[in-house]
Amino acid sequence: MNELEDIVSQLEHGDVPLEKAIDLFQKGMQLSQLCGSKLSQVERKIEMIMEADGQIVKKPFDPLTEESGDSVG
């Protein structure tokens, strides 16, 4: 992630020769895809453990459907 941030910073400053900018852009895209892949793997592994009717229930974590930490009940 740090390497990707460094690449973005170099490209944003614009003082990089064109050839190097192209190489940095390609490397940045590879790192971005790697980070996205790792994030997807981690998201699939995350499970929430919820207590329902006195039983422990495991269900996949979906950040889009879960509430923002507010407890209901």
C-alpha cells in the first residue's frame, strides 16, 4: 500500500519523465489490482457472530446491509 501511495504521489507531482510515468502507472495498476483482490478475499472471510434467540448464529458480513453499529432491541 505504501508503494502504491508513493507512485500516486510521484505521478501527481508531474515532474516524472514520460517513460518513467508510464512504468509507474503500470506498476500502480498492478498494485491496485492486488490490493483489490486481497480486500475481496478478506471481505469473504469476515463473518459476524450474532446472538439470536439465545443461540450463536454465524452469518457472512455484508457492510452494505449492516447498520452503522447501532444496536437494535
